[in-house]
Amino acid sequence: MSWIDRVRKALPFQDKRDTPDNLWTKCPSCTEMLFTKEYEENLSVCPRCEHHGRIGADTRLGQLLDPGFKVLDNPKVKEDPLKFRDQKKYPDRLKAARAANPHPDALTNAAGSIDGHKVVLGVQDFAFMGGSMGMAVGAAFVAGAERAIKDKCAYVICTAAGGARMQEGILSLMQMPKATVAISRLKRAGLPYVVVLTDPTTGGVTASYAMLGDVHIAEPGCLIGFAGQRVIQDTIREKLPEGFQRAEYLHEHGMVDMVVHRRDLKATLASVLDYLGAAKAA
């Protein structure tokens, strides 16, 4: 028996096959290898460079809402209305996305409270087909706004999307005015509508409900825009400034009200809701 075999036998080394694949997480910004448990305990924010990682709907709901919140059912919509097919059939893409995610589509609503302020909170999950806006997302947004009107409370939305869902064509674009009408109903009812912009928020989502809030809060470093930077550069034939379409640049130029670290987001939302006169939970 060689010395290395004796050492391996004497010490509690784990076989590589028994080591979990998710033990380490690589920061996409600074490439630092992070212990996954510590990374998640830090709210999925890199402790070295402060990069805010993307998180799922359930994680976001748990971070922002007080205990005891209720996830709301989304309205049923017609699936594959255009019988769309690219490399795969659209129903097959939906089936794969639902198998990999805990919710039936990209937008999930929950009724609860934020530090005692009664709210309906909607969260888009980029992991579900890039958070793309289709009929299901539009219907869920309207349902969230209507629930807020019924409960006489604020509607808070956390956006994360690559834009409209191409598999639904013009029907996905129709969700933009549909969401805009729902927001106008909230405003007529005198209820706060607050937007939390997370990475990334782009396309038709930015062009509609993501930029119609009473207050816009963004997470540090998140991408916010309509068209991609390369498309804009090729169109105007000019080099874009450093940090263009990032949260800090948009805050500096007045499109975002504040940039807030994830650890401070819940407290900031509570302060904003208090300022806007949001109802307290019973």
C-alpha cells in the first residue's frame, strides 16, 4: 500500500463521487469560488464583489414577506394559442420549464405583509423561460393588481425578464397595455404600486409595468433596458457610456429612484409603503 493510500484511509476524505455538485458556487462577476451555504446565507450576494445573484420566486418571497404569507393561484390561460414550434414544440418547452421550477409560469403572486404593511407581492422568476412575458404572466399581473384592489393594499412587483415571450407572438405584446390598464385601476383606487427592478429587466416588461410604478427601486448592478446594448450601438453607431443600462447609471439619470442592497430591501420597502400610506395588516 502506497503512502497516499494510507493517508486516504486514515483521514476522513470523501470519495469524489460522494461530493455534492452544488457544494461551491462561482460568482459570475469576480469568478470567486464561494461556499454555497455561506453564499445563500448572504442572500445570494457575493461577499467579495457584492454581485447580486439571481434568485427564485420562493426565495424572494421568503426574503421580503413576513412569515405566514399565502401564495396565490394564477388564472388559467390558453396555452400554445399560435401552435408555435421552433426546435421544440411550445408545450414541450412549457413542460420542461415547469419540471425545473416550483410554479406554473414566470410570475407568482403572494398575499402577505412587509414589516406589518399589507401587500400583494408579485415576483418574476428569470429561471422560468427567462421570465418572459406571455399571456400567463399578463393574467397573473392583472390578478395581483385586482387582489390588491380587493384587499385595499399596495401591489409590489419584483421584475426579472428578458422581454415578451416570442412563442406567443402578438398576444405577448398585448400584455403590455393589459398591465398598464391594471396599474391605472390601482392608481384610481389610491393604492401604491411599487416596482423592484432586479437583474435583468428588459424588453416589453421594461416598456410597460416595470417603469410605471409610484417608486422604482433597483438592486445594485442589475441590467435594466429595452433593447440590448449591441443593438443600440449598431443603430446609433456610437459607443455607449460605461455602465450604460445598469442600475447605478439609471439612478444617476433619473430613471430609478433608489438603488438598494438586498439586505436592506425589505426595510426600504416598508419605509416606502409607510410613506405612501399603505394599509397596515390587521
